[in-house]
Amino acid sequence: MNKYFNLTISSEIFELAKRVLSEEDIVAANKLSEYFVQNEHMRLHAIEELREYIGVRPKRPVYYLNFEICRLPEETRDVVRYAGDFIDQLIKHCAHERGKYIFRFNAYRSSLGLNLKKLKGILPDSLIGILKEFNDLIYVKAKHSWEVGDRPHLFSCKEAVFACFVIKKIAIQVEPFSIEGRWYLENKMYNYHAEK
């Protein structure tokens, strides 16, 4: 384990986090990141704390995210990817419900970036900007980039922890704009249909 690397965070990801998280959230994410690299007892404590913070809803992809959190601090990509999937699915539901009529039915098959374009004028511009930045800076890289440069991994443990904190706060900001999105967050949407 590269303890030094796992406690680093790119300036771009940190700037995004500062725009989304409260000071208390930043302190909590930093503390959890440190717990992950201290010793096995503290790592297990950090896993439980982060999983509790993420919760269990909606089952997919949160079930997978919680499973991947157990692999921290060494395996980070899938934590970040499933964190992004959480937001991607939330935005799909929001775009399906609130997007422009002609595009609504393609929302479930569209990427996060495309769905954000459909929600322009529906979600606040500031929230769209945060979501675009999250998509470009974190989610797309977690899904498609295999180039790590001079880093041992694409994402450090600290970046993965911060991604988890960021998605929960973004979800809180998106939820008021979509009933379907709220149902998704409450695990009441199955295969893109509401529970009967």
C-alpha cells in the first residue's frame, strides 16, 4: 500500500468537493481517508463508517458500491465508478420525468452528459455545472480511462472517499426537482418503472 499516494487528492477534485461539501463534510472525509491507511482495525472502522454514510438505497448500484468500499484503500476505481453510476441513474430518472418531451424516452439509454443537456433550464445552472464537472473529472475517467500517468492508480483512496461524499450531497440537491428521482433514491423504482 502506498500510504502517501492514498492520502493525496487532485486539486481539481478537491475544488469540486469544496463547492459541494460543507467544512464539516470535508473534515469527516479527510478523517476517514486517514483511517483507511492507518492499520487494519482503523480500516475496518472506516469501511463501516463510509458504508453507513452511503446507506443501502437504492439497491443498485449502492449494493455494488458498498461491496467495493470494502476493497479500499488499494482498489479505488470501482468505488468511484459505482459512485458515478449512482448519480448517472438519478439523472436518468430526472431527465425521463422532466426532460424535453421528444428526448424523454431516450433518457434511460443516454449518458450522464447527454442527460444533463436535456435538463438545462430545469435544474439550476450551478447544479448542472457541478454535475458536468463531476462527470468530466471523475465519472468518465472511472469508466473509460486506463492511463494513470505517474500515479500508481487512477484514483487515490482519498479521492474515492471524497467522491462518495460528493455524490450524496449532489443527490440531495437533485432530489427536489424530480419525483421519479426521489422514488429512485427511496428504492421504489425497479427496471425504470415505479413499484406498484
